[in-house]
Amino acid sequence: MTNHNLYLRLVGDRFEKTASQPFLIIPGRRPLLFSELDRMTGCVAARLLELNVEPGDRVMVQVAKSPESVLVYLACLRIGAIYTPLNPAYTTAEVSYFMTDSKPQLLICQPIERESLFDLSLACKVPHIRTLGSDGDGDLMHGLESLTPEMTVVEREADDLAAILYTSGTTGRSKGAMLTHHNLASNAEVLHSYWHWQDQHDVLLHALPVFHVHGLFVALHCALLGCSTVYFLSRFDTGQVIDRLPDCTVMMGVPTFYTRLLSDARLTPELCSKMRLFISGSAPLLAETHREFEQRSGFQILERYGMTEAGMITSNPYHGDRLAGTVGYALPGVSVRIADNNGNELPRGEIGVLELKGPNVFKGYWQMPEKSAAEFRQGGWFISGDNAIMDQTGRISIVGRAKDLIISGGYNIYPKEIEAVIDTIPGVAESAVVGVPHADFGEAVAAIVVKDGSRQLGEQEIIEPLQGRLARFKQPKRVFFVDELPRNSMGKVQKAELRDTYKESFGSK
């Protein structure tokens, strides 16, 4: 049997030539060397085995970004566990659903959250809870060096699960996208080749979070395949990124990163003299940002398109025109088409729903067989839910979303979840939540509220009750009050009209 465990492809015994080279450089901390990676991952794996984590068990991780969090991910791969990361901004109420749904063997949280999550973990019958802080503190890592490293790499089939990533649903119920070892390996290898990774020479500037596809899989997998040093910043800070750019060759970011760099006068071609590639994704990049960044830095940003369920799907070319407002061509091995609502392929130049298939497409939604089946057409085509157009050369442009998804600062936000909470606030008759243009975040959440007349309501009376119930990035940045919501003849709220009405709430686009 061939062992398809992704760990062998990412780490294995590949680092002989780069053993003394740093893998992760962390401000204020000692670098993590390539020579240490396999052994330290083995130590973390030994700790997981102490906690009775077996192949196929879920390990739920809600922690701050740190080198140790990367080791936990790799250790899960090594022993065949299913890595299940959560945004640290999720509230206890939100985490409760994820634990109940995935039934993890182990929950790893931040030390400050242990008390609030301990009783919840008991109620959800999670056998073990451990803590991990941003500086490597917490009981998960305590005494790790005294353990005998677990150096075995558990055999996995290509179709075995490597990770479950939760993505919000239009009904408000989050769905766990099941990603296999082959899904992740195939996508990583395609990107490594397509973006012309310079093995052992590229240096990646990493300021993304590591609880979703972009920062965890796209960025780190490419770096590991390329034996590349990574400047591992805890978050995006314009000053820190400006300071590091002269030492790096590749940067991946969301559009917000680029708008903030443009606000700094130090962004010049000279600053970027060692860079070879700027990549943007997770949210639409405005054509204006694309043009201005090229003028200021001398580089065309390479925009690509992906989603939780499939990793990366399309990319502008490495060599050739990177057209503003487009997301390029289907990646090698990935098939895409534009179809109508019935799954009939449309001619080039017509707008429809983007559908795709390929080795990168996920296995389905955890514990949701009916929902999984509904998202696929006959022949294995996955329905993305994004409206797009394909030109005669095969270049794709995303022109809108078939669903009401809001993408703010690279985070996916579904209005139904927010509306359901707002509608419980005393004095609210009903609400509608939409995304409106925002220069920094791409889109910002706006809530349009109808009062029932039972009490006085202002913006704060809507926003304050959301604290502790919704992650901060989901909370509205503006609240507007209206007498009634616009509806069509079938009674459906016309969100397109609302988006148009409030499109200049944060300035013109």
C-alpha cells in the first residue's frame, strides 16, 4: 500500500539541504529550523497520542497564530487525525455548535478561554481540553521535550480526511467541509508549480491567519514544498510588513493588505526590489487597487480564486497578463464551466453559476449527506454559488454571488446568521443584512432594521446585544432604520436594492 499521508509530501525527510535554514522566523522568538521540524512534530504527535487521539479523530483547535499551532497541524497529519481549526474570534456559543457537530477527541484553546470552554467541553462530551498560547505557553506543550517523539507516519488512503473546515451556511448553520489528503496534496503541488516557486530561495511574508485555507494550506503548503523560509507575523501590521518586504520574495494577502500598504508612503519599487510575486485572494480585489499598486510598487498583483470546499480553483498567470477584475484561468487538472440554474453549460460570454470538478474538490459536508449531494451536479460538478463569466480564452471573472455571502477583510460572512440574532432583540420587528463597499475591508456588514415600536432603538441598541453572541468581524459596522424592507411580489426581501441604497455608506467605491 502506498502511504498517501500528506505529511510525507510536506515534511518527510525532504530538508537535508535546508536543515540549518529557518522555516519560521517569528518576531521576538527563536526561529524554528527545518532541522527541528520533524522531531518537534513527533513530540507534539506523542502528546496527542497520550490524549488517546487516534486516526480519524477530530482535533479542534481555536488558538492564536503561533509556530506551535503549525506543529499541531502537522502532528495531526502525522498520526492520521482530522485537523479542525476555528477562528479565535468565535464566541463560546458558536464553538458549542462546532463541538456538538464534530465531536472532537481533543479541544485545544487559548489559556484565557479555558475556564469558559471547560464546562462546555464537558457538556459536549469532549474527552480532553488543552491550552496553547501565542508564545507557546499552555499545558499542551508542557513537558513536551521529555516525551519520546512519535516518528511513525500513519498510513492514509488518498481519500482519508485530513481536515474539516467550517464554512458558514445561508441558513445560518455552519457546514464542515471535509478535505482529504489527496485534495490538499494535489492543490499544493499545482500551486507550487503554477506560481513558479523558487525552491530553497523564496522567502514568504506570512501575515495571514492560519485557521482557513489561505493562510494554512495555500501559504504554508507552498512554503514547505519549496523548503522556503517564512516570516511568520502574528497579524497584518503595515509597519512590520513594510520592514520585512526588503527581505522577502513572495507575499500572500487579502485585498485589505494591499489597500493598507498603499496608504504608506514607504511603498516604492526600491522597497520591493527583492520581491517576485504578490498574490491576492479571499475577497474581490478592486481594479483601482490593482492599478495603483502596480504604479506604486512596480508589480502587478496576481489575483486568484478559491473557496473552502476546493482550495484554489483559478489563477491569473505567472507569465502573461494579470488583468484587473479577473481571477484568471482554471488551474491545471481543474475543470470549470459556467452554467444556468439547471446545470446547463452556457456559451462563453454569458453570466451564470461557476461549477467545477477536479482532485481539489472536497469530499462533502460533515454529517450532511443530503446537503452534500445537493451541491453536486450529475457528472461530479460542484456548484460554487458564485456568478461568473468566461471569455473566449477561458479567463474567468467573478461578477457577483448567487448567494448572499459577504466577504469582509477576507472572512466569509452569511447574513442569515446575523439576522437571526438581531431579530431576537426587543424592539426589532425584522432585519436584513447586506454587504456594502468598503475601501479597506472590501465589503462591510450593514444591518437594515425595522422597529416594532415597543421601545426606543438606536444603533447601539442593536450592536451591543451582539457582543459575545457573534464574532466581531460579523457584527454590523453600520445600522440603518427603515419603516419597511423592500420586497418583490413573492414577498422576498430585495437585497440588491438595499445594497444599492446603502452602497456609499462608507464613501463611494
